[in-house]
Amino acid sequence: MSKQQPPVISLYTVNTPNGVKISIALEELGLSYNVHVHDFSKNTQKEPWFLEINPNGRIPAITDHSFRDGAPIHVFESGAILEYLTERYDPEHKISYPHGTREYWEQQQWLFFQNAGVGPMQGQANHFKRYAPEQIPYGINRYVNETKRLYSVLEARLARPESKGYLVGDHVSIADITCYGWVRAAAWAGVDIDEFPKLKEWEERLEKRPAFQKGVNTPAGKDIKALAKDTAQAEEEAAQAREWVQRGMKEQESK
């Protein structure tokens, strides 16, 4: 984690596909930040103090303690956070493109493609495959197949003759960062990344970057990619998560 000061950013997160997006971006930008780890099993993301930061009670979120007006600012939703970080702290366009350029608008499209498509569909694939109290073949097939369809869109994008190995342009951007954590967790959702060779090459290229290596391990936790390869450990982990997922759903129903 960079020791550069200022700015001082507080990151509220968990080691999930959505959570690691922001730690990767912060590392790529070389920004100093503190990490506050939530405990989903204890529903700490629903505590009043955090609902003041994100009324939706979800991770990730950030507090920038050095906003322009001198007062802290809270930003939630991963796509909004990535846009905030690049607009405020990426004048050299290390992980973005200049506003108004062709590459900028392409970047925005793929950012929203992930936030509106890959994340929700793969998240539901995870739920029905790993966390539902019973196996429902229709739910599993529906969301796993839709995740595969979305992966095929990414595959086609990277397979274009003019592709330089990134989703947009000639360097890594928030378009890549937003998708990476989800693609890295493909096996957890029942998707075989080997079916998408260009996407697999892209993932392997990105994971060699030091900032990605640091960001994907912030906070340190179980490696979902490695975990998915061990059937027994994967089921043990899923069973633990299934218990608090179902408990949380019941608590929500009772309100």
C-alpha cells in the first residue's frame, strides 16, 4: 500500500470482486488509503455509522478526507468510485482516458457493461450455485449461461485484430479494472475461463501487474480463485456464507 500523503482515503471493503476494484485502482494511482474491513457474517455493513457513508449498506465505499471544500466526502457504488478517483486523481490518465475522447466514451461503455451486466448476472450465478438453500437448476442454468454470454462479449472485444490487449485503447483503464475481479472469480460461478482464451490471456496479463497483485489481496482473505479449485474447501466456504446470506434474507423479510 502506498505511503504517499496526502490524500487520505478510507476504503470500506471486503475481498470480493466488487471490493478489489477499488483497492486495485488506488494502488495503480499510488494513493494513500486506510482499509476498514467489514464482516458480512456480523452484518457490520448495515450498522448505522456505515449507513451514513452508504445508505444502501453495501461495499465498496470510500471517504475522501481531503475534498476540495475541506470537508470529507463519501462515495459509494464501485463505478461511481472509479469515476471519482480518475476524475480527481488521474490527471496523467494512468488508468483512464481524457474526457471527451473516443477512448473515454468506450471506457465508460465497458464500465457500465460490467456494473449493469457482468456483476449482477455473475452475482446471481454465485447465489444460485453456492448460496441458495436448495439447488434450483433453472436458476443456476439461467445465470451461469447469461454470465457466459457476457464473457463471450468480452472475448470478442479482446479478439479484435486492432486490440492491444486491453478492453479500451493501449493501456489499462477502469474498464479493465472493473471487470477483472469478476473474471478472476469465474470458476466460483461455474464458468470455465478456458472457454474464453483471449479473456484468459487478458486476466493473466493483468494479474502480473504489481498494483493488481496488491489490490486483489486488500484486504487479505481467502483466494476465491484458488478456493474454487478445491471442491471440499469450496463447499465448506460456501456453507458458511450460505448461513449468513440466508440469515440476512430472513432478517430483511421480518422488517
